[in-house]
Amino acid sequence: KAGVTQTPRYLIKTRGQQVTLSCSPISGHRSVSWYQQTPGQGLQFLFEYFSETQRNKGNFPGRFSGRQFSNSRSEMNVSTLELGDSALYLCASSPDILIAEAFFGQGTRLTVV
Amino acid sequence: ELKVEQNPLFLSMQEGKNYTIYCNYSTTSDRLYWYRQDPGKSLESLFVLLSNGAVKQEGRLMASLDTKARLSTLHITAAVHDLSATYFCAVDKITIIVWSGTTGANSKLTFGKGITLSVRP
């Protein structure tokens, strides 16, 4: 059974640009969550999607957005990139919100220069 | 606001010895998780603890949960080099929501800062 797949694995962008990251959950999983990991702030929740609906959102500016498609694949977008957006972005999937255990993908390492 | 504290943040362990690391959280939660992260890698799920008194063991690691004290411990038996990594605990709070006439639930993981374990010979 394939795990959570995130693409691309690495990205280098310039300040002011925008970026789209993709996450394909484990087959059959309908809940997808996104997290940002930085050395200073640690792991922080961005948003959660279930059946194409954003069910929860963390404390991030509106430049961070996401969506989920009917096949449960999810994308997150960051517009007007800032240096502080450099981070490892992790996606997690689970069968259902009420089922314990989220499985994480390998992450996308975003560097903003 | 739910907060998760882990201590210590760094622990140098000697091979063969036993150690315990701690995770405290500030409000009631529904689930507690332990994850392991190797440098540059993703999070590997170790344990999910669902109820007070839950204890789970895998190899040299044993996790327990005391919901009254809002405390989870991760006990390491006879540390070996392969256990060197950063260990995160996270708690989950499920919220029941109603929108457009439909009842559902949302949840999010709140992570601690992580504890970096280094096992020396």
C-alpha cells in the first residue's frame, strides 16, 4: 500500500513568488492535514480537509490556502512568499477524522531566497 | 489554547541505560501521539494513546498516558544508537461542528517542541 506522497520534495523560490505543494494521501484516506515545521516554531498546524471541505484552520495569514479534490488529493498554496516561509511542509492523511493515527508524507522542503 | 510541553529538549543517553522523557499538555485532549523524526526525514508514528492508563510497548520503547495529570511518558530501555532521533508528542482535540445542516468533526494535532535523543557508546 503506497504511503502519503508529497511533491515536489524540494523547492527554491524567490521572495514575492507563489508556490503550490501537492499531497496524495494513502488510498482510501479522506482526511488530509498540513503542517509547517521550522526550527524556531516547531510543528504548526496549517489546515485540515475532509471530503473537499476545510474543517479546521491554524493561525496562519491568508497567504496560505489549500484545497482538496474529489479524489482526496490536496494542494496548498502560499502566495507572496516571505523568507520566513522557508520550512518543511508536511502532509498527513488518515481514514477519517475520528480514526486515530495520522500518517505523514516525506514533506516538501521549501527555501525562499 | 492547548499547549504541549516536552522535557528535556535534549538528552544525551549512554548505551545500555534506561531513560524516561515526558510530555505535558495543558487541557483535556482526545488522543496523544508519539512520533519519531530522523534528521531531514518525515514523522514516523510510534504510539497512539487513547485513554487514561493506556500503555503501549514497541521494542525498547514504552509509552503511557495519565489523563488526570495530563502527562505522557516515553520510557527507553537499554538505549541503543538506533534510537538517536527527535521524539515529538502531539495531542489531538476533536471538535464537533455543524455546518450546512450537517454534523461533522474536525481535529488538529498540537505538537511539543520535540526531544532530541543522542545515544553515545
